[in-house]
Amino acid sequence: MTNTVLAAKKRNVTDCKRTPKIPRDICDFEVIVIINRAIEDSLNIYPSSYLTDLAKIYQSAQEVCFEATKRTKEPSKWKEAIETKIDSLKEQINLITRHERKEKLNKE
């Protein structure tokens, strides 16, 4: 959290990242309580009298909350699945063509 706050102090309030809204059903309240406790502790140690500093602190808290609750997705393997399906279909076509050739040879 401190790294994010330090990075936030160096930038303007308008240059912050947009964080998506998180529905209450999905919200992880333990993370929010921990972040709020960290904000309270830092404000008790370093009180701020400027609203821009408070805005930067809350923006960094939003970023930390988003990073802490973000779920990483594994990359989709759709291309590999399609390639394996194409390969299996090609093998089936090869078997069918071999079978047809043998039947033609037997008829002659």
C-alpha cells in the first residue's frame, strides 16, 4: 500500500487509473477492512490537511483493493483445441480415403 501511495503522491489527482465498480455480492470485506485500517494508521502518523492528499490516498486504496481482489485468468486454449480437432478430422479423412482405395482395388 505504501508503494502505491508514494506513486500516487507524485502524480496529479486527475491522472489516476479507473477502477471498475465491484458489486456488493462479490466484494471482499476483509480486504476492505484491512485497507481501511492501513489508511487510518497512516493518517494517524502523517495527518493531512489537504483534500488532494486525501484523494490520492483513497485513489491508491482503490488501486490496492482492485489488485488484491483481481482474479487472474488463464489464457484460453481455443487455438490448440481447434488445431487438435482439425488434426483428428484429417486423420479420419485419411482413413476413409485409404478404405475407399482398397475397395476400388478389390473390385478391379
